Amino acid sequence: MDIITYDILFNVLKKLLTKRGMKVDEIKELTYYVINFFGYGDQVVDNILTPADRHVFNILEELGVLKTRMEEINVARGKLWRIHYWVYRKENIEKLLKEKDEEEENNLEELYKKLFEE
């Protein structure tokens, strides 16, 4: 998975957040909100985030959609500068999408079984 598109992120967030009582319209807004930070990239510099943005990203980290990483750079006078990034957890996103497909297949099988039982 090279690029996390709106549809991919929406499907993953929908799977995770509808269980927690979030409405589909709210999930769509959240997806646009997150995609606007990342664009076609897979990381965002933490410095551009407001505390409210960071709170949302922390929630997504708890859900397994994002993770943080740090880079250390030596600058003038031997000082160390740490840059923090938010990164998509592509392996988890891919796993969640596959789980979704399997659940849908199981639901269809259950539906067919119920139809023939009646």
C-alpha cells in the first residue's frame, strides 16, 4: 500500500469508530480532517499541529492508525534538534481493511444460511 487515500482511511475509521458510537457523517469529517494534514504523503511534522490537532492524532494512535517517530539532527554549535513526526501505520491499516473484507464475507454467509433455514 503506497498511498493512503480518502476511501482507505474512511473505511478503516468507519470500522473502528462506528463500534464506539460515532456517526458516519462525523467519520467523513474526521477523514477529511486527517487527509488534509497528510495529503499524498505518509508523515506530518508534529510542529504544525495545534493542541487540538495533536489530541485527535493521539486518539488515532490509540486506535492503531497512526504512530510517532523521531529524528535527531545536529545543528550549529553541536546542539541536537529533535523532529517529531506522525506516520500512518500502513501495516495496521492494511490488516484492518482485510479484517473488514473477511467480516463482510462471513456476514453474507450467515445471511444465506438464514435464508435457507426459513
